[in-house]
Amino acid sequence: MLYLRDATFVDWKSLRLRRGHLEVASGDAGKIRFVSRVPRGAEVLECSGRLVTKSFVIAHHHLYSALACGMPGPKRAPKNFPDMLKQVWWNLDRALDEDMVRACALAGGIAAAKAGTTFIIDHHSSPNAVRGSLDLIASALDEIGLGHLLCVELSDRDGKARREAALEETDGYLRKRQGLVGLHASFTVGDELLDRAIALAVGRDTGIHIHVAEALDDQKACAQQHGMRVVQRLASTGILESPKTLLAHGLHLNAAERTLFRSSRAWLVQNEESNQNNAVGGFDPKGLGNRLLLGTDGMHGDMLASTRAAYLAAQARGGMSPLDAYRKLRRAHDYLSTNGFQGDGDNNLVALDYAPATPVTERNLAGHFLFGMNSSHVEHVISGGKIIVKNRRMTRVDEDKILKDAAGQTERLWRRL
Ligand SMILES: [Zn+2]
């Protein structure tokens, strides 16, 4: 048992505040409860003056880009989004080897944990080092103490051998661990691969995780090659009826696709900062319903920053209240619990050293999440009832050594670009 002494606890659903000593049980189903006193000799985190609440989930991440920050730019400016993929991201992921994949997972995992995240839904790609890549990422995140739902990107973009290796990697991993079947995007996935991916997902009782209409080019290619829109193509396979299916982006959807998505059981992840960075358009929630989540799309591991970006972008498109933005941040917990995925129980918590000039109440907490709090306030993080960040330092892994190693891997990676 772990005890958080004198915490100001924020219930993530009701936003109710309660001050007292919290007892935190460990394990997947570990519960939390208030106790009148902390037992002598127990493991204690002093939380006086700290806001303690449920930690965060990244609903769409690419840990494989963790060593990309500051990398040299492409030789010429990309003409459009597909050109950006070819020149930047596919160049990067093809250069990754096993040591770099592990360094990415450790460095990206640490950054996320220090920003208050305890669960990562990742979309991985390393076409020339795919075998065993999911196990490498899973063990890195396990070492840090993070929950995860992984997949490897299936695609026809790198030919048959790499496609088959990614299918094999997915199948082997899903036999052992919870995960999803990853697909790059409709425009790099042929009909045969799509059918096999869906069969794999159905056979392993899971959903797919795919980029959808991130740029208009995805829709154009789908119309040309398949005579339909992207969401229609996916819906025709039946996989949108899986509540485990995750679509990322969903920027260029027409009214029929919005209706199709809304009446399905799939979820959609907004990645506002990435969309702005790639200049692919803005996210419009119109007609999509409530199964909308937030991700970082590999830009960073900071969900408070992602939530703020989504909130600010929404102001130019009809507005959004702070409470609605907060609810969007929290909807990933519903996605995970509805589907019975492990690793996001009540005993996943973040303690924030947050002392604003204005009062914090149940009614204005969403405003504090958006305008006051940021990742620099994250002091302690508890995952599965165990402390993984204490006083802003990792407890289970040697972060200085990991970052030093990552710098060495970064040097190797950038030389290949
Ligand atoms: Zn993505």
C-alpha cells in the first residue's frame, strides 16, 4: 500500500475536491480510498498543498519519433503532405534499427511520464527493424511503469517483405499482449492487406488503429482507387463496429462519413498540434458525436498541452467550453475501460504542485486545467499504485543514463537521414 498524506484530491469525473489521506492499492485493479490515518512505517508521499487526480492517457502517439526533435530538415521544402511523409517521416522510420527503437520508447516514455501520463496508445513504424519491435517498446514502457496499447503500422508502401514482417509482428504480439492492429492510412493500404488486417483484428478480438483523412490526398486516392470515401471504405469491412477501433485525425470528412462514423462504435482521436504543424487543415467535430479523444501524434508526451491546443483551435470554429475540453482529455479513460484494456485503473494518479493566485473550486477546475496547469507542475506520478515519478525524477529507471544513451542513438540516426 502507498499513502498520499494530506492530498487535495480531484475526482476526475465529478471534479469534486476532497482533502485527506489517500490509500492507494497496487496492481491492475488496485483501488484508492480515503483513510483517517496513515499507518506507521507505510510508504508515504507527502502531498500537502498538492492537487492529486487521475493521470493522463495519450490516445495517439508515435514514440518512434522521440529522437526527431531538432533533427536536420529535408533537403527541400515538402510540396504537400504526402511529400512531407516521403521526405521526412518515412525517411526517419526506415532508418530506425532495434537500438534506436528502444531508445525512442525509453526517451519518449520518460517524457510522457514526467508530463503526468501513465498510459500510451502508440502507433509504431520501423519498416527495416519490425521484428520484435513491439516487444522492445512494451518492455521499455514496462520498465518505466507505463500502461500501453501498441500496434505496428501495416502498409504496402515498402513492398511485400516488409508488409509480411509487420503482419507477423502484429500477430505474434497480439497472441501475448493487449494491442491493436495498426494500419498506416487508406492510401498506402491495398485491398488485400486491408482484408488481412481486418481478419487479424477480428481473430484476435481487437480493433484497428489507422490514420483517416489526415490530408485531402487520402480522400483523393481512395476515390480514384476504390471509388468511395475513406470512412466508407473502412465501414464496408465492418471494423468500425468494433468499439476498440481508433481512427486518428478525421479532418477531411463529408457529412455522409460523419454520420457513418457517429452511428458506428469506433472512436476518433484529434491531434491538433500535429495538424497545425503539417498544415493539413483543422479538426471539425460537427456531426461526429462524443467518441472523440485527444492525442499528440508523436509531437510530445504532454496531454495538458494537447488539450489546450484543441481548446484554442476550437475557439475559431464555433467555440468550446473549458469543461468540454477537459471532458475530451478524459474520454480516453472511457475508451480503455469500455474495452476492458488493462493499465488505466483508479490507482493511476498525478500529484501537481499547483498553487495559483486564484481559488480552485469544483466549478472552475476545468479552467485551471486549461489556463493554469502545465506539465511543469507535475511533481509525482503513480502508475498501477507504484510511484514512477517522485519529485520530478524517474524512480524505476536511470533517466540520466537513458538520455545519454538516447543522445548516442540520435547521433547514429541523424547520420543516416
Ligand atoms: Zn499519427
